[in-house]
Amino acid sequence: MNPATGLQEIREIRRKKWEQEKAAELAMGLNQEQTATISTEKVDQTLDPSASSAACTTDRKRRLISPTSSDDIEFVGEKKSGPAKKAKVDVDDVVDTRSILRAPPMYSASSISNSKSTARKFPTPRLLLTRTPGRSHSSFSPTNLNNTITFQEIMGPDKGRGLGIKKAWFYAFFIAQEEFFSELPLGHSDEIELYVGRDMRQDPLAHQLAAQLGIPLEEGPLPQHHYRSLATAGDLAYGEMLGKHYHAVYPPMADTGGRYAGSNHSKFAFIQFDGFLRVFITSANFMSLDFTYSDNEWFVVDLPLLPVKRSKKDGPAPEFEQELFEHATLLGCPATLINELYGRYDYSSVEERKIRIVANIPGSHSGESALMYGALRLREVVKPLVKGHRDVEMEMCTASIGGMQPEWLRSMYYAFTGGKYDNENTSKDEIPTHFRMTFPTRADVEASRTISKQGASQIGSHFKWKEADKRIKTMFHRYKSRDQEPGDPTEGETGAGCLFHQKLYMAMPEGTKPTDNNVRPLWIYIGSANFSKAAWGQCVVDKRKLKLDPGARRLQSGMNFEIGVVVPGTEIEGMLEKGSVWHDLVPHERNGKPFAGSDKPYNSEQWVKHKSDDRGPF
């Protein structure tokens, strides 16, 4: 069976299944919402239940791309009768939302970049690093400087207007309000449609609205009627503050029925400019700390507009396009935007280089659909890239680390080797020894530049170091950024060097040492997924499929939405500035010192307070 055709058939089956589930939810939600009103003295009008429900069934519900049935894209619950009317709400009476935008940011909006915005173009896919302070100096070679990026350069001159920005979708787990909004072409006079999505629990306005509406946002998954009311109120409030062309999008906090309690952790965007679609996938949250002061990777590409929209007779859609828009759709990107972009851009620059998206969604998956997500998707993608290599040396640097259970480590090594390693028919005590973790100690954090140090709240480990197996402890090596710019004493800063929020995985040929810079990776992954069970899930035997396929696996225990790209090692240097070597992409020293003595992985106080299971919070 053609893999692309098979993937579409699987998605069609899932689409129909979800359609049935959502129809049942809608029937239940309508009954609930008929009696749901906002009980607060400060609200002049309650949300219109029918408007909230209608909005949810058009551009706020989970839906799936199905290009096999029509030249246009079909979505679960899509209505053809036009957009639903928004309920009129006196935003200022609900909560002083403008105070949220006026509040001083943790980091100055003007500090997001220290270089002038220029109209950079990316006609071929690029791998880039955040232009941290030390990487912006003339003392760095032009090669190193041009292998970096600022968010202003991604947006283009005049916040995108200089490149003819038309529409955009942005999604990140966390968004710093004032810092990010200051970089967008906002204004009641601008007719640029902006869709900005994030985890509802990471939005300060959503928390203020929830408090006013009596919705317990902090107490786990929300009932659907509460989620819909809060999502509608948030969209209305932001629309009044930032203009009718700004749309706040909150991904479903549930797979079905409000039961999902993981993280909507993806970080990516696509921006429609005159003549091309710009796509980026990154490890950075949308804030100056990650945009300027932390080591992060970026995948960026400009996809040219096709002369004529693709149709069914042109064959299957590019896999990259399918994966990109499916993920955005599941996170709440509206059908109107997807329909306008789907089938209209040329993905050949990505497809020719065999760059592939690896995403995850919450839940457990079996059968053919399990191959679409998380660790099993990774297994399928890297299988041809590790051909001829029974083992690989995994060099990894991620901002958070999960429980490091032996069975889960075996599962991940099974995925990293493309399924060559048998994670089931091994001793329960076996721990793969081919992992090299680069991670900071508390001493490393304390020695870093003051402003970078504030990013340590994003760094943490979720296993008990004192009780950990010695084989796990020997995996850990200390983090040292290649940007060792000292803090600015005139700003009261001390220390030197960056910390990070990156999620970088490199599969090296067996026996490769971190000093072997002449040996390139077999493949790399950059994106949002940390090294945790919550991010990747766990590959286990699929007992229901054993008769047909003794080696069948299913994916379980995944909690998060995640997205990243896998790049073949042979393509890395071609995605860097001319004259670069592959390891220019690595922002830290690969041969960091091994943990010794009292060294242990840094854990921020935020993590210590975080109540989560051993899958890790992220």
C-alpha cells in the first residue's frame, strides 16, 4: 500500500470516528449550555449559549483534514452557512483586561532583538539558532551570524507589512503578552487576520475571566460547557482590545468530554505573505527570554505560491503539508484559514530534502494510527536514516527530563534505532547505555548571565537523582553554551553565558565521540518535545495485533501536543549558511564535563512545586 495513501485512509477513519464523538459531545454540550450563564455582579450580559456553541462547531472544534473526498478540505463539524455571530459582551465590565496588556513585562519588549529588522528570505529550508547577545557581535564570523535568527527577521520589516502579510497562525505553549503583541501588526485599521493560540492555562486573561465567571481553571480538565464559555469570552475580550482581526484560540483541554489534562506544548507558526507561506517550528516559547537570551533552534522555510491550486487529480498532498495543517487543526486553527492555504503552496524544497514532521497528540493509539504520532512516528521516520546501523549514540539536550524509567528508556531507544533495538524481549533491568544527556547543574545555572538565569524556571528534571541507577547518572554531562557573553555590569548583571530551552536530539553512528566533529549525525530532531513520556508516549506490545504481526507496537501514555522536524544528517550543512559545518547548529559544547561528586540535574523551584506523575509535566 502506498504510504501516503494509507496515511490518508487512516485519517479518514479517525475523522469519521471523531465526527461521531463530537456530534455526541455537541448534543450534550447544547443541553448543558442552555442553562449555563455567567454569575457575577460585574457582567451586564451573559454569553449567548447558542453563539458559543455555534462558534465551537465552526472554528473552535477539533477537526481533521480529509483531502481524499474533495478538492477542498472537509472538517468535522464545519458549517457552510457562514460565521456565527459573536455574543455582545461588555469586556470592561467582565474584567479590566487592558491592565493585562499594560502590565510591565518580565523582559523589555525592546530587548527582543538587538539587530535591525531586515527582509530575510528563506527559499530553501534553514536550520537556525536564536541570535543571543554573544552571537550578534561582529567578532562572530558572518557565517555564524547568518546561522542565527531574530523574531523580527521572521516577521519582516514593519512587523510583516513590508512583505505584504495577509494572515497568520501562531501557536506556543506560553506567550508573554506585551512582548509578543508588540511584534505583531495589530490595530483596528489593519485588515490582517491573526490567529494566536496557546494553552488556556497559560493565559493571564483566561485566568482573570475564569475567576470572574466562577470557572475553576486551575483544578484539572474543564467540563466542555465551561471550556466553551471561557474560550468564547477570551476571544471576544481580545477582539475588543486588539481589533476585530485578532483571534484568540484555545486548543481543546480534552480529547473528548474534558478528560485530557496534559500540555498543549507545540511551538510553530505559518504566515501568509505576498507570494509565499512562511513556516517555522521552534523550541522557543514566544517571549524575549527565548527570542533573545536562551539557546533555541528554529526550522524556517518560505514555500512559494503555486500558479494553480492543487486538486485530487494531482495526487496525494505532500506529507509535510498534511502533518502541518492537521496539527494546527487539532489545536483549534479555523477551517477558513486552513482552506485558504491548503493546496496552494509548493512544498518541493521540503519534500526533496526528506524533512519530515514528527508530532504527537494526547492519548493512546494502536494499529496503523499509532504510526502517526509520538515515538512510533519517530521510529517510522528514522528507520531509513539508520539503515546499516544497529546502534546509535544519542546526544540529547532538552529543557526538561521525565522519569527516566528503564522500560521507557528502552522504548525510546527502540524508536531512535528505527525499531532495530527490541525493547520488549530484554531484561527488565536493562538500560540502554547509548544516551548522552547534556543538562545543567545548579552551579551551571548560578554561573550563567543574570538575564539568562531567569529562564531557569523552564528547566527541570522529574526523577529522583539520589535513587537513580548509576547507569543513568553516567549519561549526564554539564551544559555550557557556546555563547559565553558576560552580563552587562551597567545593568547590574553578573555571570556569563546562556541557558537554554532547546530540544535537540542527534543520532550519531555507533562509537562516535562528542569530539568527533567530522562525523555528522544520521538524523536530528528539533522542536517542542522534551525527553519525557508525556511528550513522546511509550511504545509497548500491541497484544491485539500479535497474531497478525508479532512485532506490533502501540503507543500509550502520551499527554501532550508536540511538533518538531526530523532532518537527515546528509541535509544539515545544506540548510546552514554557505561555508558552515554541521555542528554550527549545536549551541552548546558537545563534550561537556560529566557530572561528578555532588553534581545533580538542576530543578527549578517551579518544578518542585509542580504536582505531576513520573511521565513528567512536559
